[in-house]
Amino acid sequence: MRKLRAFWIRLLDLIGARRNEDDFAAELESHVEMHTDDGIRAGLTPEEARRQALIALGGAEQTRQAFRERRTLPWLETLWQDIRFGLRILCKNPGYTAVAVLTLALGIGANTAVFTVAQAALLRSWPAKEPSRLVRLIAATPQGEEINFSYADYRDLAEQTKSLEGIFVYNRRVKMLRVGAESRAVLDDVVSPNYFSVLGITAQAGRFFTTGPQPPSEPGVVISDSLWHRVFNADPSLVGKQIWLTNQAFTVLAVAPPGFRGLERMVPTDLWIPVATEYPSQELADRKNREFEVLGRLRPGATTEEARAELDSLGRSLAQSYPAADKARSVSLISERERLREGMIPTLILMTAVGLVLLICCANVAGLVLARSDARRKEVAMRLALGAGRLRLMRQLLTESLLLASVGSALGLLLAVGLLRLQPVLMIPAEVEVGLDLHLDASVLMFTAAVAILSVLIFGLAPAIQLSKTSLVSTLKGEGTGAAKGLRRWTLRNALVLGEIALSVVLLTASGLVVRSLLYSRSLPLGFDRQRQLIFFDLIPGIVGYHSERSAVFFEQVQEKAAALPGVRHAALARRVLLSDSGGGMSQRVSIPGVELPQGQLSIPIKFDAVDGNYFRAVGTRLMQGREFNSGDNPSTARVVVVSQTMEERFWPGQEVVGRQIVANGTACQIVGVVEDAKVNSVHETPEPYMYFPFAQQPSAEGTLIIEADGNSKALTARALSEIQRVDRNVPVTVRTVNYLMQQAFWADQMAAGFVAALGALGIFLGAIGLYGVVAFTVSRRNREIGIRMALGAERKDVLRLVLGHGLGLAAIGTAIGLLASFAAMRLLATMLYGVRPTDPLAFAGSAILVVFVALAASWIPARRAAAVDPMQSLRTE
Amino acid sequence: MGEKTDVWQGTLALMVLRTLESMGPQHGYGLARRIEQTSGDRLQLNYGTLYPALLKLEQEGFILSNWGLSDNNRHAKFYELTKAGQSRVKKAAAEWEQTTAILARFLAPAEDA
């Protein structure tokens, strides 16, 4: 206690240093004066009395020093001195400092980001009470392991189990949540009412489902904390209010606690609805209807083995009692935690990879520090000569490294935050929120600090030891070129740099290929015009209970209202949207009179869309022959169809098509037109036969209003929404834009290109730093040799050539190795590439040229320094 | 070296506290003279060493200091015991007595044992 108090006072005194010093000087002076007074009284002369007083004091300066040491914390003062000195040194070499800090920031930032992901995916404690006791029921079937159970089987298991104290079901679904005029997709878990109580979770507001035998009188819902904030602005009075989900009113019963995102880490749950609300009881009674995942909690004291044995026998009796559904199914369980750990291995691989990146970063910074400390050996020798202790010197050098690492980690943290912020951009665009719950917390900060300290040990310790071992006499005498000593390190570092360069060549070649592939993909004709301002309003009147005739009226009205809006070029209707994620399996069985189908089949499935007469004009699909649909193509007129170019070429090559007939789903349709091929499901699909039917002749309870806007699509979207509302305010609407579709369609390509290109940039950056370190180190070692060469008549450009040659020689070897490695490695990429071969010479040449260019730049700086060597000075001082 | 200083500082601290207890508020010079006197001039005290010891006691909260006037009208810093200091003197004195008593037994002539 007392010691702590004293420590604080000393710490505080350290900050307010000056005033106390004066105070003590006054106290000492008064001490000496009083002593002198006494001496005079005893008969001494004033001078002698004062002399005696000072002797008795034991020296004013010594006393002051002893006082000072006690007053504050000397070691802290030294540390502060070291830090200030280190900062001065680092500021004096801004280039070196910036490069070292940036290198460390990259390594530490990447590690922090990956650790955060790993932590969110694997390590963060599960949002349930005592997660180790949670188990997942699985069923072994002849087809393999399943995790889905029927509700009836679950009820039986729940009633009979003794080793599990609680057992619940959940099933992931999607609902449409009405927010203002729009509806948005949200993920709901349909759960048994004991879901929250078995997990051991308490609501932050309201109360969870009651677990009584009676189903609740009105539908209730629990919403997630995230949804509460995102959609309802954390409205504290929300509990008890009604919200609209897929055209049904639900009362909000409770808000789940922050951080609880349901049971799937990547795909968080937005709301929870009890089973009884969602399923009619006969559906729940059907044992073949296996829709539910089942989790349970082990009774305290029960082991997994006991529970497994018990469930096995319960499963047998189920199979006996209900052979129709449960024959050959046996029930078992696994620890839920174990199951979640399955993601461990890829995460570990990723951690190892970024760990290696950090190692390379550290090696590079060590190279920089070494190159510089070599130049600092004179300074160090001088300080040793002036009496600095070697330990003190090492402390100073390590403090410098620690400073680099601290600034590096601070920057690295920022980088990590930036990378984590990218998650929403990096995730595939989807109508529901997906992604891990990523944020920096205490454990991440601890991890970063540990990584920083570790990297100081890696990159700072060796140079510090080496430098503090500087031989004082020989260095000051100028014998410190120590070529022999540095030789072994030299080869190791050369190998490292060669590896870095080769790796960056491989990565750059890969990014060249992937980027070229992306550019090719982007240039592919899609069969519609992506430049147009297209807005898609997905409408599902079926949800409100509309049958197809009423839906048809609804769609017709919506289209008319939208077309009348100012700023609308075209308003069209379509059953499904091109390149959208809504499946694509929609097809009709088609037979073609007079055409032999493959393998002698009578009919084959061909994918189709139903569109109105404005569709092709609105999205920009070109009409090749015949005509578009018009208002004459309606339910009361003859069936017509427009076919794709590929369909035309496949079945009627070189013949007139318009006017021919096909039979789709048993109905004869006349072909009235041919349009260009359009991408249906993905950008990379090979064109296949495709058909368009008139929207009016294919009644459907869902469809999309497509608007081609003139300019400001935002304002138009709002106006169109209110028009749709005016037709029927209950039909759920979701809005998508053409940009959203494009993002979704090119997501995978873009991710691959972005990821590989980022790796390539990182690789070339590290390679450049490594090369710079080696060349700079060699230049400082060969300072004297260069001096001699110049004294013997070598010109500056010869020196420049010598050093550049060294750097470029290394780069050339590294590049050659890298090109060979690329040749082998790029085959692995082949399946990801479109429109470019894995041996694309442009990508190979481009990466080689870029690497050599960067190597030239990295060698240029030390080469210039070498050329600036003054031979006289170099020979005299060395 | 540190250990020796600690022992010395420990005893010096006790002397300072004890002197302050018996004499009341006192300045550094007065304390030094008094300690010398009390030791019967057997203790050769470097007056300078007193000040770090005083500072330590002040930092630990056993004494506090104020500027005042000495008997000869000189400005001087006066030290006095705090409450914590008073109880500290009692405890430390008792401990010291016990230590010396034990040591005395060891150092007593052998036939006593």
C-alpha cells in the first residue's frame, strides 16, 4: 500500500519535475546556512563555518543526486530518454522509418484481421450458457448422416429422453418484413418454445415464448438485437407492438440480447417464431416431413456416451413403431462445439499463411535494421568509448525497435479495422444480412500486442545483440568491414530475397491472369444492356392470397401506373429477372414437331421466362427476327413464343423459324420471334436454348416490374413504390437495381481478382523491401571497396552499374524461378479462368517486367548512395 | 549494496520517526544534529543522506513537511509526524526491540545458552 502510494507520488513528480528541484535547493541552502550560523557561534570564521557545513553534508551535488533518484523513478526517466532519442533517430530517417513501419503494419494488420475472423468463427465463446453441454442430434441413414428430424420424432425423443434435460428444434426460413413501403427479406428461425430456455438466454426486453401446452392466442415473434437496431432504431417501446411479416401481423414479444445471432455464425438470425404459429398441426405430425434441426442440453452428470446409448435405443423404438418413416434410421448425437470446430482447419491454414507473411515482414525489417545498424557502428563504438554499458546500448536499440513495432501495430490495427469493415463489401450481395460478427475486443488487442512484441524479438534482437557486440577498438580504427562475419547471413538473406521475388512473380502472374479473366467476363455480352438504369420491383401478390387471375390484373395495373410516371422510359413485366439468384430451374417440357430430339426423347426441358411486350425494349435484348409480344397476345388469343438464337440454331439450323410451332407443356405455341441469347443464371454459362412466353399467357402469382429510368433512379424508385402501394398496399415489394445484379453476378470473379491482386501487391512490396535491405547492406559493407575502385579511376556510373547489377542479378534469378513456378502453378487456376489461357504470355511477361522494374527502383536508392561515396573520405575513415 | 542501504535506511528512518515523535516538528538540520547527539556522537552521519530518507518517508505518507521559521529566524522546511507515522513508530520500535532482543541472545556469552 505505502509502496504503491510512494510509486504514484514519484510518478507524478516525474511529470512536474522542475519546481521540486528548486524547493529542495532552498531546503539545502537553509540547511547549510543554519549549520554555518552554528559554526560562527562556535567561533569559526564565516568561510570556515560554511566549509565545515558542506563537508558534514557530504557534498551538495551528491546529496542533490541522491535526492533526485529517490524523488522520481530513474528507470522510467531513462526509458523516456531512450524513447525520445529513438524518436529523434527514426525521424531523422523518415524513409527508412516509413518503410519499416509500413512493412510491420502490413504484417501485424493482416494477422490481427485474420485473428479477429478466427475468433469470431471459432474461439469466441458461444452465446449459450455452458455451451460444452450442448449436443446436436444426428441420424444415420443408408444415404449418410442427416441432421434433420421430423417434429413428431422430436416430440417422442423429447418426452422419453432422460439424459438430456432440454431438447429443442429450429428451422431456418425466410420472411418478408414490411418496412414502410418496402418489404425486405429477413431470416427467421422457427423454433420450439423452449429454444431460449434450453440455450440459457435471457431477453434484453420483453419475455420469450411461453412453454405451456397451449399455443399462444396471437402470433408472437422475438427479434434480434441487430434487427432491432437496423430496422426499428432500437425503439424501446417496440415490445408489445405489431410488425408485418409476409402479410401477417406478429406481436413483438421480446428482443434477444446483443451478440446473440442464432446458431449459424455466418448467417445470423433476425427473428424467431414458434413452431405452432408457422406449421399446421397435420404437417407437424407427418414423420416424413423432416425439416427440423434438433439440439439438446446434457443433464448435469450425464456423459455424452450415456446420452448416445440412450438415444440409440430410443431411435430403435422409433424405427420399430414407425417403419414407414423411420426404418433404417438410427439416432445419435455429437457435441455442438465439436461440430463448430470443423471450420478450424481452413482457419488454421489461413493463420499460418498470415503468420508466414509476418515472418517475411519481420525478416525484411530485420534486413533494414541491419543495413542501417551497420552504418551506425561508428556511432555505437563512440558511445561505448564514452562509457555507455553494452546492456544500456542494447536497451536503447531494442527501444527503437519497440517504437517501430508500436507505431507499426497502431497502423496495423487501423488496417485491420479497415479490412474488417470490408466484410459487407466482400460478402456476396444478398437480400438478407450475412457475415460474421467482427469487431475488435480486448482479446484481439492482446493478440496484436503479443504479435508486436514477438516481432520485436524477431527483427530487433539479432541486430541489437550484434551491434552491441561491436568491437570498439577495431571499429574506431576502421577495421570493421567484417566481410567474413557477414558472409553466412548474406547467403541466407539472399535466399530469402530470391524466395520473396519468386513468390511475388507467381502472385503477380496469377493476378494478371485473374484480372484479364475478369475483364473478359465483363466484356461478355449478357443479352441485355447493363448500362441502362434498370430498377427491379419483385412483387409477390401470391402471399396476399391472390390467385393468378387477380394477380394478372394487379400486374397490369402496376405496369400501367409505372409506365405513366415521368422519367420512366419503359415499364415492363417479367416472371423472373436475368442473372438473378432466384434459381433458374424454371423450365417447360418441349417437343418440336418435325425435329428429332437428342437420344430419341419425345420432349426435353427448356428454360423459359414470361415477359410482356415492353420487356425486350426495356432491358435491351435485341430482336433478331420476327416481332415482340404485344397486347394482342393475351389469354384469349393463340399461344405464341419467342425463342433464343441458340434455340433457333440448335433445332432449325439455317431454316426459317418464325411461324413454326413447338409444343410446350402440352400446348402448341407459334414462334413469332427470335432474340439474342441472354445470360440466365451466370455470366459464364454456355448459351442454351431459351424461350419467352407472353406474360399474360402464363398467369403467375409472382413477378417483377422492371423500370428503365431516365436519370435519377432514387427519386423514381420512391415514386414507383408509392404507385405500387396505391394499387395494393399489402403486396410485399423488394427493390433491386441493375448494379446490384451485376455485383452479384461478378462477385466471385471480383473476389478472386481482388484477393489475388492484393496478395500480388503485398508480395511485390515485401520483395522490394527485402531486395532493398540486401543491396543497401552490401553497399554499406563494400563502402571501402567502392572507395578504392573510385580512387583507381572507376566512374560514378560504373559504381552505379555495379550496385544495380547486384540488385538486378538477384531479381533476375528470382524472376526466373518465379516464372518457372508460375508455369506449374497456373494450371491450378485453369478452372477459374475465362477467356484467357493459364499460359497467357501477357500475364507472364507483365509480371516479370513489373518485378524487374520494381527491383530496379529498390536497388536505385542504395546505388545512388554508393555512387555518392567520396573516395577520399571513404578511404580515410574506413 | 542495495540490501545494506535498505538496512541502513530502515534504521535511519526509525531514528527520524522516533526523533520527530519525541521532539515534535523539526527541520532537516535539527534532525541531523539531534540524531548525532542522541547517538552520543558515535554515529558519523553524512547529513546529506538524511534528505532522501526524509523524502521517502514523506512519499510513504508517514511524515509531512511545511516551510516555517527556525529559532534563528531562518526559513527552513519543518517535518512532522502524520497519524500513520505515529502508529508506524510504535510498530517499528516494537519490531526493532524484538529483533535486537533475539540477536542479543545469540551474541550473549556461550555459557548462558
